[in-house]
Amino acid sequence: MKKWVFLLGLFCCNAVNAQQRPYYTQYIMNNYIINPAVAGIENYWDVKASHRLQWVGLQDAPVTTYLTIHGPLKKSAYERESATTFHASGQNPRGEAYWQDYTSAEPHHGVGFTILNDKTGPLNRFAMYGTYSYHIGISPRTSLAMGVSAGITNLSLDASKLNFGGSNVDPAVAGSGVINTIKPDISAGLWLYSKDYFVGLAAQQIIPQQIAFSDNTVYLERGKLLPHLFLSAGYRIQLSDDISFLPSTLIRYITPLPIGFDVNAKFQYQDLIWAGASYRYKDGFAALVGINVNHNINIGYSYDLQTSSLNTVSRGTHEILIGFLLGNKYGDWCPRNLW
């Protein structure tokens, strides 16, 4: 049994020497999945469902699925009929004239909820979080939001899927089934936003915790859950009355790993369709497309291609996201504050 404890310890240590939170490409459409301060930023309830198949073709590669919902507890006064309400043919409801009337958010509270499942080989992470945020205008056109998420994470290890490279697997270990450990989890964030830019800072998995799996056969206490820091920033550039351009970046830091970052570029035509590209440092490139079907439904898809050694065994990464806008009384086809 000492051999199994040692090997399991190595397995878990290798697992934590990387980002422990899932990667996303479609966070451009759902910044709330990164930063809890985004909850309630619009005048409607925003529901997002996402499914990500990472490194297709590689056995036991990560598969991530989530459902998020967030919205304001009280709708702001800026909710009114506008060009986006009528969606007149041949005109851009989000052209330069629309943004001239932009004002900062009235003070209001936001709430949200997240269900997430992330599976990689024998390891599975299921999490549920509740979120509270507060938005306030700090200048005529600039707002600041603060948010915190709290919930639980269930980490499970399927001992029957452990593979140590040999055929002499201890039947007692293989028969241990799924071993679970439940941990509390807290995240917090700040989000500064205006009509032309946003800057966000988020800390996930704030409380460092030891990972321990144990039953009558297997015992492991060698891994550790580490805090993750994310810095987001983006700027909106109106190239013409019909086309806007949004360059953005996401910088991530998990001690003791080197800093990682994404660089994104998104082009949007009116408030109907958009396309973009993303580069993840030392990992690969992604192509992204999206469409606002109507004022209640939007869809996004991305395809990642690895430039690392994984590209010899992987056929890329697929991620699809579907959004529903609930209580969108005045029929905005796209977000006002997250473009």
C-alpha cells in the first residue's frame, strides 16, 4: 500500500503543477465566468450554457461544462426604448449616435449562480457558487463593480481509471471506485467599465487548501489548491458606424507558475454578428464567431489549435456557448456594457 500512496502522491502533484481552473476561450462572451463582479451588469438576466471539448483526439482530455445565470436585483433607470428596441433595417443600433447618450450605472445590487463540471481523466471537479455584486457610478460615464462568489467544490478521483504504466494493478485500489473530497471555495473581483473600456481584477480559489482523497484502501494528501489571479482589459474602437473593434487581454498568474496571457481581437458588425481571433501564449491560436439570433438568444463558437507539442496528438479544441437574455424588456440585441 505504501507504493500506491507514493504513486498517487506523484499523480496529484503533477496535476497541481498547472492551472487548476478550466481554460475558456468564450469568456469574451461571458466575463462573469472569470470575474464575479460582472454579475448584474446589464438590465436583464443573462443565462449562459457552455460545453468545451479540449484537445480532441487525446484520451481522457479535459471536458468542461457550465451553466451561469446573473442579473440585477433592481433594474437601472437607463432601461428605455432606444434604437436597439426597433432594430431598423439598414441602420446600426449600436452606432456612434447610440453611445453619445451612455451614462454610468445607477447604484444597484447583482446576484448570480454557477454550476460547473470539469473532468480530466480520473479527476473530476463539480462546483456550485452563489454570487453577490454591487455596481456604482464613479463618474458620469464610468462605473465600478465589486463582487464575491462563495460555494463548494467536490473533487473526485476514480481509482479504477488510475494507470501507472504497468499491468499489476492492486485489485483493492482498482475497486475503490470514486473517492470524493469536498472543499469550500471563494472568489472575488473588481470590474471598472465605461462605454469604451473595461478593466477587471479577479482572484479565484482564494483560500489555499490541501487536496486529500481517502477511503479504506487509498489515502492521499499531497496536492494543494492554489489561488488564481486574473487581470482583464479591453477597449472598444468604432471603426465605422457599422463595425466596432474590441482588442482585449487576459493575464493569469498562479504561483509558482510563470505568468500566462491571452490576446484577443473581436470585430462586430452592427449588433448582429461578430468574429475574432485569440492567441494564448505558448499554447496556440483560436478562431471565434458569434451571432445574436434575436434579442433573447445569442450563440458563440470557438476552435483552438495548439502550437505546443500537443498538436501531434490533438485535433484541436471545440467550445460552444449559448446565451439567453431573460427579462430583456426593451429588446437589446447585444450587451450595453460588455459589447
